[in-house]
Amino acid sequence: MALIKSISGIRGTIGGKPGEGLSPLDVVKFTAAYATWARQNSAKEELKIVVGRDARISGEMVSSLVVATLSGMGCHVVNIGLATTPTTEIAVTEEQADGGLILTASHNPKQWNALKLLNNNGEFLDANEGAQVLQWAESGDFVFAEVDKLGTVVEKDYTLVHVQKVLDLKLVDKAAIEAANFSVAVDAVNSVGGIAVPVLLKALGVKNIVEINCDPTGHFAHTPEPIPENLTETSEIIRQNNVDIGFVVDPDVDRLVVINEDGSMFNEEYTLVAIADYILKNTPGNTVSNLSSSRALRDVTEKHGQNYTAAAVGEVNVVAQMKKTNAVIGGEGNGGVIYPASHYGRDALVGAALFLTHLAKSGLKCSELRKSYPDYFISKNKIELTPEIDVDTLLEKVKEKYQSETITDIDGVKIDFPQSWVHLRKSNTEPIIRIYAEAKSENAARELASGIIADIQSFL
């Protein structure tokens, strides 16, 4: 059993004793703490909170607890049911709500679930706000409503609202997509993407859609993180079906991975790169990604004469940096595209529509479009943490050894070499240290990562 409490919410495995897994008691406690925070941060007498969830098996149980607890705290609830994470974010602003709860453990396996916390802008809480929720949960000092002040519950579906907002974006060209007559495959890992993505594609004029794992049962057809080693069968299906492009999304549909027409990977790092290239051709401006994302975004940004900056890992950090620099596009190299013209949240539906527009206007095959961008290769590794490992001391030793290189320590330790980089950071969602290394070749990236791992092992 595992329970991870962080400023971005609470994430854990279903079952077990309270405090050891994401038990019903933990769900109620953290929901009540969030409602207490929302009330403290609103001048309204009556609060409205949006609740949406992905399709994982525990979703209905967790949602019932969350909705009932919010009502018990005197909050009026708009329950949008099965909905993507970006759909829930949009629903918060559309409803002029005071916040929102997204019930999803993102790319984690089926035994996990989580409560992700939104403010009244439909954006994730920042560090200070998240810490306040954790303090309320720790103290247990929340007051439930009296019977005449219990909150109401209404149910709505926001998928079509979200899809229409995507179609309304100036740089989404439905006519170009329809004229291209694309065949598109979609792997939604049997979660809410199986509902939302086909609806979007049909609205964009795509007539031939090959649905893969689009039944939202929560029984994930493969390990749900959309990375190459989990997508071998999907890639083969795409190759055999002679489609023009394949899209893969994670269970809550905030990450978009592209597979080429020949079954090869476009590379999750390059989803943002390609979309940024299209946006910058039409809208000059700055870009942002996190420290663990590819240098290719910087290269494309500078090719268009614009400025790139990096943020700490985490959507809330990327969003903050994007607002600070007035970025026109940004996101994370895991396939997370944030387009401010839509909203400040990672959104695979927005990403898919912009990517299809870019592909249609380019006149290229998907694999040919990928070849138009500079090649970088990332080696993604991790080290399991045990309680006795002092991560801070470990990272200080790494910094000391590589002090002659360019060091960034706003989030773990990133070491920039002339032709490569390596980033070490403690995960916020798993008991691991992530070690990402990027270079101009796969071998160079692997060798760089192996060298850093050897350093860590020697320090341990």
C-alpha cells in the first residue's frame, strides 16, 4: 500500500488501512480539507466545486465519497462524471466555480487513484496553497455543514463544450484537416480518452478513425504511461492499418503521444516541439518547458527568433513561468501541451487538433515531419528510494563533482554540458529519483545516464 501526500494533491493505492493507502477515510479527510481551504480563499457564502474523474475502476467509489463530502461541507457540486483532466479544468471556469477536484492518478496503474486540486481559474494549486490544504488535513480542524446548509449536487456533461472550444481556436483549421482526408488511430488505454478523442476527431472532419482500447472500463489494456516500451502492440496495429497518424493518450488525457504512419514513434518529447513550431510560425512569442524536456524546443524557438526559458518540473511551475514570460506555447516533454489561447493546462485534445492542422498544412507524412526537427535522444532512468537515502545530501555530492559545468538547482540538479545535459530530481508521485539524460545520439545519452548512476551508487 502507498499514500503520497504532496502540494499537488493526494495519491495512493486503493485499499489497506487508513493512512497507508487511499482509503475511504483518507478520501473524506482530504476532500474536507480542500473544501475548508476553498472556503477560506473565497468571499462567497456558498461555494461551487466541479468534480470530474477518469475511468479507472475505483473512480465511481472515490467520486461518490468526494461528492458526498463536499455536500457535507456545504459546497454545491457540479459533477461532470467521466471527463478528461482538461475538460474538468475548463468546466471550472465555465461554471464560474470556486475550484475543482480531478479524480485521476494520471499514468499510474489501475490500483492507484488520486485527488488533484484546482483553484477557481481551473489551474492546479501552487505550493503555498497546496501546503495549506495539507495543514488542514493534518489538523482535522474542519466543520461540516448543518442540515439546512448541505450542498446540492447537479450532474452535467462537459465533453462537447470542451470539443467546441477546441474547434473555436483560431489556429485549429477544420477545413484543412478535413481536406487532408486523414486516417487516424487512437489508443485511449480504456479510459476517458475513448470518449473524448473520437468525438473531437469526428468534429474535426476525420472520417476514418481506428479505435484502439477506447472502451472506458478502467481495465487498462497496457501499462498506462504512454511511453515506447508500453506501446509496441499499438504501434504494430497502427502500421498494419495503414493510417496516417496514431494518437495515444494517458488515462486522464493531458498527455499526447504521436505514432508515425509506419508504426515508428514520433517521440513524446517532439509533440510539443512540432506544435510549438506551428504556433510560432503564426504567433511570434516565447516558449517554456520544464528542465527535463528536450533542447529541441529551444532550438525551434530560436529558429523563429523567439526566446525559450525552462521551469521546474510540474505543470504549475511551467504555467507560472509561461505567465511570467507571456509565452504563447509551452508544456512538458512527456507530451503535455499547454496553449494559453485555450487555457493554462496540459490538454491532449488541443494538442491533437493543432498537430493535425500542422500536419495537414505541411503536406508531409508524419514521419517526414518528425525528420524536419533536430535529433536529440533522452535516456530516462530511475533509482528506487529507500528510507535511509538522504536525497539532498546525494544531490549536493553530484553538484560538487560537476561544479565546473553549468548547474541549475531550482528543481533537483540539472547539469548542462555543451552537447548534452542530465537532470536528477526526486519524484513528487513515486518513491524514486528520476535521472534523465539527453544527447545527440542514443548511445551518448545512455552513457551519460550510466555515468551519473555510477556516481550515485558510489556516493551511496
